[in-house]
Amino acid sequence: MKSCLIVIDVQESFRHRPYFGERDLPAYLGAQNALISGFAAAGAPIVRIFHSDGPAVASNSFAVESGHVRPLEGLADFEAAATFTKRRHSALVGTGLDVWLTQNRIDRLVISGIRTEQCCETTARHASDLGWQVDYVPEATLTFDMVQPDGRPLTAADIKARTATVLDGRFAKICGADEALARLDASAREAA
């Protein structure tokens, strides 16, 4: 089984949004960078996804013109097997990622990045529906506190727990970074 790490929207754009906070960033970067390091050491492909949308003006942090559609500071540097820019929540919509994955005979996707409940979850569901095996690594995703429609707070930890709950066993295998890397090592041994 050939695996690919998908690094979704880990870009400076988020630092320029009012909801961005540093509280969970160190733990997230630790897990994300461990996945990058493990995949790179195994010679397994890592795909970088950027998000760009909205007005093409410097004041929009998700516009290329802002200069913020670039890797988030603290993210490990890596040689991407491919880089795609998306304009929708799923990294599989209109990017060519699905074609690249098929051409490269990828069977399993390891999903990581920013935001847990938006682009990461949406990509995981979409990938599962298209037939890929999906490992979803909540500790290697980052999100931010939100306010529910009734005005009550919803913490980032609660969002991550909810996302893991709704994906587990239906759309993805929920695992930690260590388990995702162990599964990578096992599949590499099988292929040898």
C-alpha cells in the first residue's frame, strides 16, 4: 500500500485572521513536523496544499497578493512531491490532486493541516468517498475556538474531538502521528 502525507493549508494566512491564537500551535507543529520527518525519511510522498480565495488584494491574507500564501513559520521545510492550490474546502475539488494521486498509485492518505473541522475534515470525507483509505491525525491538525449559533463557546479541543468522532470508522482511521508513521513503516516493509 502506497501512502502519501497531505499537508493542508499550513500557511501564514491564518496568522492574519482575528481568530488565530498561538496556544495550540507548538503541540500541533510538533505532531505535523514529526509526520513530515517520518515521511521524508521513508522516501514517501508529501503533498502541500495551499488555500487561496477572496479578493485578489494585499489586504486579504488568503490572496496570493498578500504574500501570506506561503508555509507557516515553524513548519518543517520539506520537498513536496507536488503542490496544489485550492479554492474550495476539499483539496480534491478542482486542483488535480485526485489525478496526481491516481497516477502515482497512492492508496492511503494521511490527512494533516489547518483547520481540523473545515478543509482537513472535508478532504478526508471526500477522499474516503472516492475510495482512498484515510488516516486522520487530529494531533497534526490545528483549529481555533469558535462561537456556536446560540452564542455558547466551542473550544478547539471540543472541535477536534467532534471531528474525530464523526470521521472514525466511517470516513477514516483516527490515529496519532506515531501510529500513522508505524503504519507507513509496515506498508513499506510489505512493499519490499
